[in-house]
Amino acid sequence: MAPEILQEKPYNAAVDWWSCGITICKIASGENPFYRFTKQEFIDSIINDEPEIPKWLDDDLIHLLKKVGSNRGTEI
């Protein structure tokens, strides 16, 4: 769930690009890019942190994930 939704802020379709990037990262790496021990730590990480993208992923995939995450897909 995108930070805007968790914070109950206004949002648009760009949150779907963010969610798509997170899903792709999780499928490609087998890891959640915001893994934390408690539910509240997980939510706080989504709101405050950048996703942890494994450096061993393909360079093109890393580039795509950074594009959809940083500007909510506006550069795609």
C-alpha cells in the first residue's frame, strides 16, 4: 500500500505505479523491500524510507524500479 494511502492523503493513479514497482521488486528478489519486524515498523518504513532494492538485481530492472518509485511512474 502506497504511503499516501497509509497516511490517508489525497492520491491518484500514480500510487498504482508505486505498488507495481514494489510488487515487481518482491517477485524478482523474493524479499519485501520494506521488511520490518512489527506491523507499525513496516508502516513507518513505507512512509519514511526508500525501498531496499537488492544490488544484485539486473541493472535494467533496478533502473525501472527507481523510475516507478521516485516519481510515481510519471517518467515511464
